[in-house]
Amino acid sequence: VSLDPGVAGTATALGTVRVVGTGLLGTSVALGLTAAGGRVVLADSSPTALALARDLGAGQPDPGDLPVALVVVAAPPDVTAAVVLTELAAHPHATVTDVASVKAGILLQVAEGGGDLTRYVGGHPMAGRERSGPVNARGDLFLGRPWVVCGSPASDPARVDGVRQLSLALGATPVMATAQAHDEAMAVVSHVPQVAASLVAARLRVVDDEAVALAGGGLRDVTRIAASDPVLWAQILAANAGPVLAQLRALRHDLDGVIDGLAAIEAERDTANGAGTAAGARASVASVVAEGNLGRGRIPGKHGGTPTRYAVLTVLVPDAPGSLGRLFADIGAASVNVEELALEHAPGRAVGLVEVSVLPSVRDTLEHALQAQGWHVVS
Amino acid sequence: VSLDPGVAGTATALGTVRVVGTGLLGTSVALGLTAAGGRVVLADSSPTALALARDLGAGQPDPGDLPVALVVVAAPPDVTAAVVLTELAAHPHATVTDVASVKAGILLQVAEGGGDLTRYVGGHPMAGRERSGPVNARGDLFLGRPWVVCGSPASDPARVDGVRQLSLALGATPVMATAQAHDEAMAVVSHVPQVAASLVAARLRVVDDEAVALAGGGLRDVTRIAASDPVLWAQILAANAGPVLAQLRALRHDLDGVIDGLAAIEAERDTANGAGTAAGARASVASVVAEGNLGRGRIPGKHGGTPTRYAVLTVLVPDAPGSLGRLFADIGAASVNVEELALEHAPGRAVGLVEVSVLPSVRDTLEHALQAQGWHVVS
């Protein structure tokens, strides 16, 4: 395992980078650039937060007398635009970028505030949402993650490339997009899924323990991100209200179709005593699931390629240290690469079920190899 | 890894079991009972399906001259009640159960059809939905899975226990519930999550490839079950229309709250030029996410216990055969038990990120042990 060669050179070539805001993202940017040999100075409105970032090795507080080439604004979303404006004015030769997860509103506010749009290039590194605070900061937080770089029509192309180089220096994969396209994409791939997960999870508040105990892998998957921070998400959703509203209204239209279809089936059942021949209503319910099939099929597979259908082996493993080690050692000994995996624990039993996804061509080979080693392949 | 001791004895004690319908579930029941030493006879309206199940080793076609103790109806959901009625009449001393995933409607139809309710006990083994067809049948399909046993007030308690013994003979964990409670629970833990996943995935049909390429782990989790069979799900949702409608209407009420809140924020932004002080609207958006936190927190952890907060280590692994084997061997050598795990592939890079969840008390031990072996622990 090694980092992308040339990372150190790229960080050095950025010149002096000023990081404003030393929370999780700002401190991680600073740690990553420092580790790669870059020159980083720090600023934060809180002296305590600034001292913590320095103690974590993120860099020194900005002495104020160095020429700054690039400013990274990593402030909370609701003050990002104001800080960008301040930094553009204070550093008249620097490129200014930010890391907020919604982009069009900030661009609009920077324009309305009279900021120099040739030097402002928005950014969104897609990492770190699950944890927060500078103590969770890591120089390699962005490794292998997408980093959306949002130049505007007014942006100087050389400065857009500078922000792209920043993302590369931190090991991220730059993705170029307009602010509007970014926000509309986030509404679909991030913000609407968050709302849906929260709405489904909220239904669980009012059911009894016996019902919740029947929760399976499907419910766990759908509601995993429902554990997110409400205050942060209220800010994100509010900042992207337009695109999220458009998507949620479309979703509500589809939901109404399901509700109307089920209501028609229920009404017919009440009158026809169980006959249930509301064929049109059934078709409309089925069509929503079919449309979901099509949408799900568009999500890219690993490494950004087209989705691959893997063959899945389910293997029973005792819930004890070393079990997974033996299993994966045996898989490795069979020279089979694991494409995806999931661990599920059986209710009431001290065993786990491991779902191992492999290329279909090697499935049978692996099954025989594991059975020869005494593993119980369930399916 | 071994099966529950005493399984063979339990299967034998069931007496002759007649399995009606040799699809995935029926064939799996037959294979499991046969493997455990039970006596199984088969029936299916399709001679081809029946011959296939026999060839798979599930048992012999019912010769019709044996006294049957237990009938397992594994027909499609929309004909289950009719088949239960036929079997109750044809085998006047047998207990009759079924495996359909919605229960109250079938009980009602059996009662209305004049079936002997003392001998009918509904069942729902919660396994196998991802795959279908007899060729995917496995005798251990139900191992470690919940099997809901739905006696009615009219059921003979000894016959309810007989169906419970059937689930135990197949390695499942029996869960006792009324048909109504089962259906209401399924609406919340299975049917509404399916609809929500389909609705979110359906939004992906209309966005461009660049947007879909930004899909992260959250979207993948929320939409995983959106790949389900539309025709089967239309049957399931229609059969449980009442409880699903009640839950979907409550969900729509919450969704309307989010939409109204975002619309208020958007309207205020248009008038106040970016000021965005719609505090009440923001609070209502945040409250939906907060309610989702509460609901998500109710989902039981592994082994049915209370949810545990695990510490998560993210480890970078090369995407090559043997990598996971070495990683888990090293984890095992550190005598650390893996509680949950997930494999994520970085877009555009031939490396994977493995998220390993462990008890918080052993997190640092494991991190140091892995680093000593040369692993790159990302966070």
C-alpha cells in the first residue's frame, strides 16, 4: 500500500496555503499538506481550536506576513460565503476555495458581496461526514474520495487548476462541475437519500420492541445514514433547498401513486371480499418498484466502472477472534479476489453470516476450496 | 461450525411432512428436513417443477397413501389461502402451515372459506427473498433466520408448537406473533423501507451520468433493496395494503413537513436575498432528522441485544487476491474480534477501504498491531 507517487511535489508546488477554520476538514487539509511537504498556515476565530490544530501537527498559526497563494475556507456552511469574501479582500493575489457541501448559494453570495470571482473556485471534498471535530482529523481523510471542483464562468482557468492540484496533493480524485450541477447532483445522490432514511427510521419510534426485533438487513441498510447530525443536516438541506425541493416533490408524486394504488386495492377488497382484482392499481405499485430497479442499476460499480453482477457466497463463521482471519486466508489461498463483503449476525446465535461477492467465473472454485477447508457455505 | 445438536431428532419427530409448492422456499424446507432425517413428500401443480425438486434431492412426489402429520404450503402468495383450504380438507388430521410473507389476509380467507382453524397455523420464514427458484434452494436457507409463527385464537396450541418445531428443525429462530401484529411489524421493518428505497432509486433515472458517478456509500445503502422483483413486491404490498397504507400516510405527513419547511426557507431567501432566518422551518427540518436518530437507535444490535457503539478502523487494502486474508489474519493474530465490517472501493483507484468495527476498548490495540504489520490505517 503506497500513496500516489509525486504527492509531495504537488503539495510543494501549491505555494503557501492558508487554512481558515480548523475543524475536521480544515485540520485534515492542513495535516495532509504538511505531511506531503507543503507550507501551511492556520487561522480560526477560536484561539482554542487554533491551538489544538497546531498541537495536532497541522501547522503554525498564520503570522500574517507571508504571501499566500491559496486560501482554503473550512468554516461552517452558514458563514462560508462571508469568510470567502473577507479572504478575497485580505489576500488580493490568492486563489480562494472552500469545502462546503452546497455550492451555488455561496457563489451567489460571493458575487453579490462584490468578491473577485476570477479568484474564487468552490470545492467539495466528499469525505468525513460520519465523524466530526479536529481530533478526528487525518491527513489522509481525502485519500481516494471524490473532490468536486466548481469553477464559475468568471473563474481564471489557472486558479481552477490550482484547486484541482490541491485535491490531487491530498490524494483525492478531482471531479469538475458547475456549482448548479453539483448541487442538483447532491440533491439526488445525498440529500434526498438522507431525508428518506430519516423518514423510514422515524416510523420505528412508534412500534413495539417485538416488531423492531424482526429488523433485517434491508431495514439496516436503508436507515444506516439516519444516525446523522440533525443540526448539520438542517443547514445542508436549507442551503440546497431549491434542488432538494424539486426532488422531494417528484418523490412525493411517486409516493402518492403508491398510496393511491394501495388505497384502491384496499377499497376493492372491502367491497369484493378478498377478490382483489384492481389490476391497474397493482400495476402502478409494481411500476414504482420497476423504476427503482432502473435507477439502482445506474449506480456505478467499484472503480467507477459499469455495475457488475457478482456471485455471492454466504459462509457461516463462529463469532470468535480469528474466524474471519482463517476465512479470508483460505479465500486468499484459493487466489480469489473479494469484490464486496458484508457481515450479518444471526439473531440469537453466536455465529455470523459473511456474504462474499466474487466474480461469477470463480464462484464454484471458491465454494469447493472453502468446503475442503471445512467451511459451511450456506448459499 | 456445527449445526444445533438435536436437529435430526426434531425433524424425525415431526412425522411425515407434505410440502406443497416446490419453489425456492418449499424446496429448501424439503431439502432441510430430508437432510435432518425427516420424512418428506412433495406436491406441485407443475409436473416439471416437481420433477426438478425430486432431482435436487428434496424428496419423492407424494404417493397419496401416507398419513400426513404436517402440510407446508409454499405456493405463491396470491393462491396460498386457496391451497391451505384444499389441504385442510384433503388431510383432516394434519396441521397446515404456510410460508407467505403477509398473514392476516390469508387467515381471514381460510376462515371465510370454512377451513378448520384449529389446524391452521400461519408461518413466515424471513429468508431467501434475494434469490428465487428451486435451483437456489438450500437445506440450510433458514439457518439462524427468524421464522414468525402466527397462531390464531382458534389454533390448537399443540399444533402451534408443531410449526415451532418445524422452524427449529430447519435451524431457524421461531418468533411467536399474531397475524395482525406480524403484518403491522412487516409494514414498518420491511414493506415501507422497500417502497422508500424504490422511490429514492427511481430519482436516479433522470439525472446525468456525472451526477450518478458521485454516488457514495449512503446512496448505495439506501437503495440496495431497490433491486427487488417488481411483480413479487406488488403482490406483497397489495396483500398488506392496510398496514402499509397507514405507515406510508404517516411517512407522507412527515415528508410534507420537510417540503413545507424547505419551501418556507426558499420563499424567504427569494424575498430577503440570502438572509435565511426562517428559524421555525429549519427546526422542523432538523426534527425529522432527529426523529430518524431515535428510530434508528431502536434497531437491535447483533445477537438481538441492545445496540452497541463500536469503534471503527478504516484500513486501506490493495485490490488483489490475498489482501483481505492477510488483513484478517493480522486482526486475528491480535486476538481482536470483528463485530461488523464493510468493504468500500475508492472511485478510480485500485485500492479498497475496509471499515472494521470493534469494541472501543480494543481499538487502539488493533490500530497499533495493524500499523506494526505495515497496514495503512486511514482513520
